[in-house]
Amino acid sequence: MFALKEGICPDLKKISDSNDVTKALILVKLREDFSGLAVPQIVRFLRRFYRHLSKQALIKRVHRALDELEERGLVITEIIGSFRFARLTKRGLASIPDAVDSIRKAGLPETRIKRDVKKVIKGNDEVLVPTNVRASREWWFLSQKILPKAPEDLTQFDKELLSLGFETWKDNVRDKVLVFVDDDGNFYFMPYQTRFTSEKYAKKLLAKHNYAWKKATEKYDVAVFVTITLPPVLPLYVQRYAMSYLWHRIKNYLRRRYGFTPPHIYADEPQKCLSLHRHAIIFGIPRIMDKREFTIWLNNHLVNFLSDMGRHVQKTVNNRLSEEQVRALDALGKKLLKKYRKYRRKHPKYQGPINYVCKLVKRGQIWEWENPPPDYLKYLEEKQKQRNLAYDGASISPSDYVKKYLVKNLEEIVEYEEQSNDSPVKKKPPNPKLAWYWLMRARFYSVSPVFRMKDERKGPSEELRFVGSFKRDEVYYFVEHS
């Protein structure tokens, strides 16, 4: 028995048998195409859920469900040629939130909203990718193509494909609107905003970043800058879990050494090969450890992570993996450990994850490096080429350096909007590094709770229920003419 919330929608009271689940699935499928779907199209969609039924039995079930939905006024059907077509009504669209809720309660894996594990086939191996089920088609396609690959195996074609997929996704998002419905069946619309397409959203992230630095500067006089770079032999989706594991080990070590948990501001960034590295500023401490000792220390923890990867990932995703998935990740971790040791043998000077550690000095209200990291100088050269300006060693602070991709993202949004206004702006080629943030679901930066700006969210009222995201013209036309 799968009961819906009472009093929310009078059209779908209970999910008490498989026929009610069928009706909920049909409503959700019809939401994808407001022009309507033929019975054979609906049958093909439902076969993944009713593999035990014959085709004829499933066709009968669909017709019976459509009859009941039409009696309730949720769908309209008509016969065109030899096919029966069905499309949603306004009342049916308003019933979508309850239909999704009922499907979720029925435990159908295809419609689960929470995080899950996606299976990706790579050669003869089946790789388990812990990720979010609810995603765009562009992201799903690229996640299966690119996420299971190690950065050293990515080709130029892979990077171009990633950039083009990212640009396609942004174009589709800009043409979408979020739809909500209240208990009376009235519809409400909100713009579909993301950090990659909304100037307001991107500026808000920048303001939060600047606020965090302001709070850190007011409270602390000493800090350490650290960069950790993972080896390019680990698949992209494994790198995020490996970095998270290493970061927690560092914070745990500092907590035991100094007697408190030092706050931080860090940014995950892609290298040219799209391998993950992290720039972090840890406040309130003068030192972590000697660089050589730190390298060996990081290597030992990375080996520990790979040797027992299933259990460590299980803890990272809050115990949401099954025993079978944990075993599969353990087996994959052991393969990657062999690959990592082979990589170390090929590079005798490599002792562990590459890192850079230096002290930050505060002069007035400005933080500066005692000794800037090597890639900082390369970054200055790039800025000089782009703007034809000369920079001295103190012109870009650690704060500016950490937020550089956040700024690049904002610049691209502004450039797009200027092009939309027919301004003579030269279009830049797609940036695979920005697309990396989208593919990896990575934040531009992260800060400790003590540095976070209080966010008074003004979202939709609690009385409104989310229906879905649709193309603007399509949903407006549907609501107006239904």
C-alpha cells in the first residue's frame, strides 16, 4: 500500500495496486510532451517496469488506465488513424507532484529522486559511479563517456565534446521555466537559474566568497596556503572521493595537533589535463608539516583509500550504498591501486600526491604569500597576455587567485548577455575547465560554517508544489489553451 498525502490533490488519493502506479507513471511520461503520446509510445516506456507482462497485457493495462484518467479529467484522448493519443490537461499537470510522490513511494528505481549509484560500462568492466539520478540528458551522456576515464586517458575530442555538451546544456537551460502549483490548481512560474547562466546567481556566489575572506581577515592573523594535486591515473569520479578523504585526514590531523578545527576556504580546480587539484587556505595555524614529510603522509593515506575504497565511499555518501556496490568499489579500488603503484614506478621522483605548502602573511587587511606557488606565476602571465597589462608579485592576492574560475564564469555570463543584446563582442571558444565544474558537480569554492554569509532564501511558498521544468513557449501555450 502506497498512500499519498491526504488533502493535497483530490484526483489521486491512494496508490493501492499496480494499476494506480501505472496511472502515475503515465502522467509523468505525458509531462515530457504536452502535444501528446500514442499508446505504443507509452507501452514502450512502461515495459521497463512491467517486464513480467506480455505486450498485449500491457496494452490493455494502458488503455484501462487512460480510461480512468480521462474520467477524472487528468488526460484527454483521441483516435487518430489507428492509434489512440493522450495528452495532459491542466488538472493532470497539477496532479504531477502527487504522481511523482506515489512513484517514489512505490520504490521504482527509474524515478528515485535521491542520490544513487549509476552503472557505467567501460570496456569489459562495470564501473559504479555514485552520482545524482536527477540530471539533464546532456550531463548523463557525458557522465557515461568521460567520468569513468582517468585524466591521462582523455583525448582532445573528449574535451571538445565536454565543452560542446556544456554549451548545449546552457542553451537549453536558458529556455526553461520552473512551474509550481497551489492547492487550488493555480500555476506559478519562476525563471530557471543556475550558477552558469544567471549573472545574479554568479554575483551572489562572488559576494559570499568576498564575505568569507572579510570574516577570516577580521578574526585571524596567520594562515597556511596548501595545494594538493591528485595523480592523473585515477578516474575523474574517483578523484572527488579521494580528495574528500585526504582533506578530512588533514583537518583531523590539525585538530589533534592544535586542539581545535582550523577554518578554511578552498577551491577545487581542474588542471590542463582536467585532473583535480585543490587550493586551500587554512586559518589560525602557522604550519602543517615539512613538505617532504607531507608528501609521504598524503601518499600513505591515498594508498589506504584505494585499498579500502568501498568502505570509504560508503561513508562519504552517508551509507547509501548496498553491500554489492561496496564490494564492486573495493575491487575497483584494488585495480586502481595497482595502476597507481605502476605510475609511481614510472616516475621515480614521484613520492606521493604533488603538493605545495607556504605561509600567508597579513599586511594590513591584505593577505600575501611568503613564497607564491609555481602556477601562480603562470597565471599572472596568462592575465598579462589577455589584458596586455603588467603585474607585479603582489597585484593578485590569494583571495583573487582562489576565486579565478568564479570570476571567469561571471565573465562568460556577462559576455553572453552582451552578445544577446547585439553588442560587438568577440565570442571565445568553449572552456572545458568551466565545463569540468558542471560535469563533476564541483563547487567553485567552499568555506567553513564560521565564514558563511546568512542566506535569507526567498523561494516559493511552502503551499506551492513543484511540477517540473519546461520550455517557456511550450508550458505557456499549454496552460493558456488547455
